[in-house]
Amino acid sequence: MLLLSMLIFFLLVCGGAWLSLFPSGRDLVRQSLAHMGRWTGRRVRHVGKRGAQGAGTMADGAGAALRAGGRLLRRHYLTALAASVLLTVPPLLAWLVSGRGMLGGFDGGGTEVNAQVAALLQGEQLAPPASLPPVTFTTAEVTQVRPMLDSANRNWRLLDAEFAQRLLMVFKIMHERYGYDMAILEGYRSPERQNQLAAAGPAVTNAKAFQSYHQFGLAADCAFLRDGKLRISEQDPWAMRGYRLYGEVAESVGLHWGGRWAMMDLGHTELRVPGTVHK
């Protein structure tokens, strides 16, 4: 469609250039307009003779009006041509480019999630869940996957307010739609702790202080609760299904999911704010 509209525009420009550069072209247009005016006048007068006398008068008036219009057009043909191009080409381009195909990839599959997100953006305030006992974060399974988690900060009040509400919405959807209860493993992270984790090697993190959204309260690491225990291992099929759902829901509320990184961090989500972190 865009190619067709460009072709039409090209033809119109060529026609205007032809009229402005070649007198023979202008003469041809003038003769055609004059011939059309005379033919219309004769036709209308002929019909008028067969009818009432008023029709003849109407024919004379119509013919005169057409001839006057032809003379006016001959005097101001360039202005008329430019005006016709300006009035017709932009709407034609908009009509040709727009169409049903522009939204072809939209299938409306996220209606339920979008309704909840809309409620969040309209001011629904979700409350953080109750804090879990510290022993929950020091089991063998947890420490094997996430060492040094016992000293992590899980205070929701230290998170950015918008990010916290979006993450709480994720928790709510995961519970109500999929039956997964979730817990935050670490939210805000001090610069000192970030450097400490970076010193442990790339298997933990590559980000140093202020290179992570954790320092700004815009990131959190989360896991699942089942039977009062954290389920964090990627070897657990139930947990892996939860991580995939968690990533989908997090992205549906505008968060970035660590599961899409080259070095995947399946429990990580963040709200990216341009100009915040220093890479």
C-alpha cells in the first residue's frame, strides 16, 4: 500500500511538472475544459428546449458558469494544482497506509491480566505479605542455590513504590490464576553488599555497586512457597513451571524478567528507569 501511494504521488508531481514546463500541456488542458463547457452548455440547452423555457435559462447560466470557471482555472492553474495535491495526497496516504493489518499481531489474549493492571494504574494499593521466619531462607536447598541470603534485605518499604505495586500485582496474579504463592528473597541491596556479591564471581553477579537496579529499590529476587518452604531449585519441575509463568506475568505488568538474560536469573524482575544504573 505504501508503494502504491508513493506511485500515485509521483504521478501527480509529474503531471504538475508537465503542466508548468510545457505550454502545449496547458493548452491541451484549456482546450479540454473549454470543450467540456461548450458540450455541457449545448446539452443542457437542448434539454431546456424540450422542456420549459426556464430550463433554457438554466442551461445558459450553467454554460456561462462553466466557461467562467474554465477561464479562472486557466489563470490560476498552478495554484489550483498545488491545492489539489495538498488536499488529496495526505488523506490518500493516510488511508492507504492505515488498515486492519496494522494490528494483525494482536490477539487480545491478555484481557484478564490487562484488567488487573488497569486497576493497579488507577490507584489500587496492594499490601505486602507478612514476613516469613528467617529460618525459611537458611534451608539446605536455599543456601545451595542462593548463598549469603540470610543477610539479604526483604523490606518492601525500601522498594520503589511503583515497582513494589507492580511486583505485588504479580504475586496476586500468580496466586489467584495459577495457585503459586510467592516470597521475596531480596529487594533493596546496599552498594556494599552488591560489591560483596560481585566479588564472589560471575556465577553470582557481574554487577558492581550502582550497576544494579537493586541499589535503587527497582529490582527484586523472588521464589515460590509450598507447604511453608521455599522452592527455588531449577531442578524442580513445579518450580520451573512457576518461573515461566512468573516471567510472563511480570512482563505483562511492564517489568523486565531475568529469565531472558544470557546468564538467566529466573527469580529476578526489575523496573527499568532510563538513566538510573551506571553500566
